[in-house]
Amino acid sequence: MGAVAELLSRSEPIGSTFAQLLRLTEQRGVRRADTFPAVSCCRDELVADLHSVVEATWGRPFLLGGLGGVPAVGPVGFSTALSHVPVNQGRGAFLVIGASHLGVLGNDVIGASLRKGQREPTSTCGALIAVTDSLHAGDEAPPFGEHELDSLWRLVRSLYPVEVPDVASATEALTKQIDTDLHRFLAAINAHQRHDLIVVSGTILHHHETRFILYRSTFIGESGQPETL
């Protein structure tokens, strides 16, 4: 199985992923009307399908993410989003979704997308690929002079202090780091004491249709003990 086929085999249409999430949360008694979503994903316009699915299901999300999908805010930003959770009934629920993203062209190109109105493919995720290109070039420090991109460079370097990963591996590592950050910030503010938490992480794939590779989906109730959804 080729690399593109392997990625696609682990994914499903993005709408299916979140329809299943809605079913699982409703089975736990979480009401859609009392769920407030927040999303940490890249600013790239290609991730709009995620925002659309979330908005159609739970309403407009609070935006947490920066380049690459890494949270651009810390505990204060998470606390602000948490304060927006409705409590019409019960504890209310805070749904936090974090995602990296990756372009896939045809059957053999990873890391590029053909965007609307353009004739040539461009990098996706462009920020992450700029970072890995810099590391492949042997840069010993971030060369960009831009806070978020420099921060992403340092993060990827910390994840890969010696070898430089290919873009698919770097994307997967970034997904795991985003998941860690989401749980870390929510724990720092003891979010579970106020509301039920639903934390979802994965990778958005831009192919002929937008697909999603689920990394982890977690429910955290008042006890603070995480349960896999």
C-alpha cells in the first residue's frame, strides 16, 4: 500500500467523524444545545470544512489555534472559551477540537493542494513544510523572524532533535502535540470541575473531499477521569 493510500485508509469523510461524535456524546446525556465548541487548527482557508461541520452541529466555535493547528492561546484563552459554555440544563459541555492538516494530491503526492483559482499546487500545511524545509537545510535557529512560525520551528525541533522528518511524520507528531496541549491547558484550569469536556484531536486530509484521521476522542466528566469515546 502506498503512502497516500495508507493515509486515506485511516481516514473518513469529515462529516462522518463528527456525526459519530454527536451520537456518542448524546448517548452520554450531553445535549447539543448545551455544548459549546472551540477549535484549534491552522488559519489556512482549507480547514473551513471543519469549521462548517462544527458550526452546523454545535454552533460557531471559539478559535484557539495558530499556524499548524498548535494552540495560540494558553490557560487564559481556554478559560475565556470555557466561560462561554451554555448551562441551560445540567453542567453544560465544552467541546475542544484540535487538528493538524495535510494536503494529498492524486495517488502519490503528500504535502500539497491545488487551491481554488490556482494553476499550481501549493504546500499544505505551508507553515509546517516551511519549518521542515528549514530543518532539512540545516538551520540552527528559526530563520523566519515571525513569532508564530518561529515558535512552530522550535516545537518541531524539540520533537525531532536529530533526524528531520518527512511531512507526513511531522504532521502526525504535531497532531499528538496538539492533543497534549489541549489536555494540558484544560487540566491547568480544572475545566472538568465546571463542565463536561469532550476533547477530539486528529488530522484533516485535503483530498478530493475533506477527510479526517481521528487520533483521540476523550470524554471527561466531573470526576476528572478521561474516558475514550
